[in-house]
Amino acid sequence: MDIKEYFARISYQGSHNKPDLATMSDIFQHHIQAVPFENLSIHCGESIELDLEATYNKIVRKKRGGWCMENNYLLSWVLKTLGYDVTLLGAKVYIPELDAYPDEIDHLLLQVELDGKSYIVDGGFGMAYQLWQPMELISGIDQPQTPGVFRFQEESGTWYLEKVKRKQCVLNQSTSASENVENEVCRRVYLFTLQPRDIEEFRGCNAHLQTAPDSLFVTKSICSLQTSDGIRALVGWKLTEIKYNYRDNMDLVEIRILADEEIEKTLKEKFNVTLEKKFVPTNTSGLSLF
């Protein structure tokens, strides 16, 4: 593991001598704009290994992305190497179409203790619900970020992450989301507790999410990357590009359906991803990612 090689991968050239909030936030911002949230391995016939060396090789050396158990596991190593106090936590991701949470944890996130405060660091959610900065772990306080206003709500030891949604100007209205999702004002993103987790506790979920026929990650091929002012995402053949808050608390959304022959070029040009094996785009579930 080479921290300088990781910094080169995310184009980070700032200082890292002092483990403070500004340094952590800067590294985090560089990570989410360089490393995509993606599950393309599943759709290339590759398995996703829950192994730090394999993850480092994939993300840093092969310039790929990963899902939460790859991105956040790698970030935990980076932050620990730099002297931060990091704990792994487990979350359950909200399913809006079912208005429910899964029975078992299906998301890995990080808690960092710093200067007497606690922060949630999550570089592995992707799409439009990706945090852009570490969030202080306090209940009921709005924490505005570029993607929107995030906040935590704590109820009897269970913490909920919410995002207040902006209005959207969708340039290609015919391919927009379902009405119930469009009318949402606030989305619960996931719930979690502060029970410390070990990476071994995620092995079952890591295997299940890449093999279960009803898994979102099996039914959709996903690649999303945060940009300097928004996000771009390729889900199946649908390329969505969002510019955050482009006017009057409104996001600009542009959607395009790609032809098969455009996919490889788009992954390279828009996400800096080059795949070694044949990729088969998939989008067979109606679950909304926005």
C-alpha cells in the first residue's frame, strides 16, 4: 500500500501532515471526483473481492471505481494511515418504491473521531445522494452541501441520513423518473447505528449483492462520478448529467440514451474507466436511483 500512489490516483497535492478536518475534507473531495461509484465488475463477469489489496489494485492501479465496500474500505485505510481515528459502521439503504429498509446491513460507511467531534465519512454511495463533505454526527441540524441539504435524525439510537431535494429542470422530460419519486421533497437515504463493525461482517452482503437475482446491482449496471459542479451517471444505456443548483435552487438534468457502440467510449471519456473484459449493460429494474 502506497499513500503517494493513492494521492496520485486522486490528483491530491495538498498537505497531509496534520490529521485535521480540512485535510480529510480535501482528500475526500478529490476521491469522489476521481474514483467512480460503479458495479461494472458484476456485468463483466468479474467478482468483487472484499480484500484491501485487491481493492487497492483495482481502484488505484487499474483506475477503476467500486461500490461502498471498496471505496469506503480503501478510504478507511487512507485515513488510518494519516493518523485519523476511524470506525467501520453498517447501514441499511432505504428503498423508496417499497418505503422500507432491508433486514440486513447492505452499506459500509465510516465514522471518524476528530477534535472531540464525530463525523460520518461516506465516499461510497454514488449517484445524487453522494456526500461531498464529511458530515458532523449531530441530529436535526441542516448541513448544506453542493448536492443539497443533508441532515441526520436520531431516534432511539438509530440514525437516519436525509437529503432535501431540489427541483429539477429535466431537458429530456420523456425519460424522467416516476411521479412519486419526482414529488419527493426529502429522501431518507439510509439508517445506521454506531455499533462498530468488522470488515468480516460485510462478506455475506458483498456476496449477496452481486449474485441475488433481485439485487439492484445485478439488475442495473451503474457508473457514477461526482464532477466539480454536479454528477454524471451511466445506468444501463442511460447517461444522466446533473448540474447542481444552476439557478434558483434548481438542478439542471440532461438525459441521453446511448447506443451500444457509444458505451465503451463514454466510460473512458466521462468516467476515465477502461474495462478489461466484455461489458454487458443492464437496466431491468424500475427502482429509482435519483
